[in-house]
Amino acid sequence: MCLLERSTSIILTANSESIPQFLVSFQDLAWAFRKTGQLRFEAYHTRILSPRFEEALVYAAQLHADQLRKGTKVPHIAHLLGVASIVLEHGGNEDEAIAALLHDAVEDQGGDATRQQIRRRFGDEVTKIVDGCTDSDVLPKPPWKSRKRVHIAHLGGASRSILLVSAADKLDNARAIVADYRSLGEALWDRFTADKEGMLWYYRSLVGVYRQAGSNTALVDELDRVVAKVEQLASATALSTKEHGEP
């Protein structure tokens, strides 16, 4: 085993391999030495994401190949990648990351037939998470407000994995709303089924149910901040419209 110093970290490698196994900070090493009087490591190689994730990424890209984000020319896969990234950044495992890539698949790309494909290819756990993030698998979809009320109620008793992927989905969407609001203003709301008041109610309700259900605190806090920014922008736009006497 050898220790290779690189900047402020130490990379541990096994035998003569040059593949980094993991990173340890100098502070961690100093703490370990003070506690034990020696430094002893067992180097090992672990792959966090297996070929299953790669398969899911390709499958998601194929399923959503012709789909764009609402009201934009941005491929929908950009959203799915964003959600998977947020899930992994907040400690998600491979099943949760795969479910993040596929969380819109049943709702937008084939209903139960797609669900069965997901179960066959990626297993029951991934399918459960995708189902937990799906508020409708039939067309035409039920009325928006009643569908969202049922979904919010369902999330109150959802598993930690479902809450993680669902909150990551809403955070990525809320960030996109903030970015687009700044450039489009009130025209932004034309792309959604619900009106502005409905969308603000939905996102604020989701923050509440995630927090009450004990979802990832850091993730919910970030979603809360972004939703508050949407509310601030909406309020400022409404005030400006009133001051200028626009209908």
C-alpha cells in the first residue's frame, strides 16, 4: 500500500494500482493518530454505481427522447439527470438514483406497461419508489387539484426513499421556476396546468409534508429556501403590476 500526497488530501491506493480508493483529509489522519498512536488502513475498491445505473440512464434517455421540459426546448433528460444528481448529493443509494432517473417514466411514458418494464429490469424497490413519485398512470389524468391533494396525502406516509426522490424532483423543478421567472415573469405560469396560486399552494404544501414526514433535513431546507424565492418573486411581480395599474 502507498500513500500519495496530493494538495490537502491523501489518496490511498492498493498494491501497485493507480486507481484512487478513497480520500482521507489530513484532519482525519491527525485525529486517528492521536487516538490510536498509529495509522492503519485497509484499502479496498468499491464501485458506488454499478452497470444497473448506466442501463437506467440509457433507458431513461430512450423513454424520454422526444420529451421537453414544459414550455422550453430543454430535453427532459436534463431534469432527470438533475434529480439523480440531487439524490446522490444527499446520500441516496443506487436504487434511489435509478428511481430518480425513472421517476417520470410511468406517468409520462406508458403507464403500467412501463412500470412492468421497470420492475423486470431494475427490481421491486426501484418500482416502489417510482410509483411513490407518480400521481397518475392513466390518460386522461384526473383533475389537477384533486390529484395533487391525493398525492400530498400519500407522501405523508411514504418511505424515506420515496420522500428523498420526490423532494429532489421538486427542488430541481423549483430551481427551474426561479430561473425562468426572472426572464419570463408572469408568462411563466402559462406553461403549467395550474395557475400561479395553485402552483404556489402545491409547492408550499410539499415543503410542509416533507418536513412533517421526516424527510432529509438539508434537502427540505434547500427546497424551502427555493420555494420562498418563488413566492418572493411572485409577490414582487404582483406588487409591481398593482403599482402600474395593470389589470
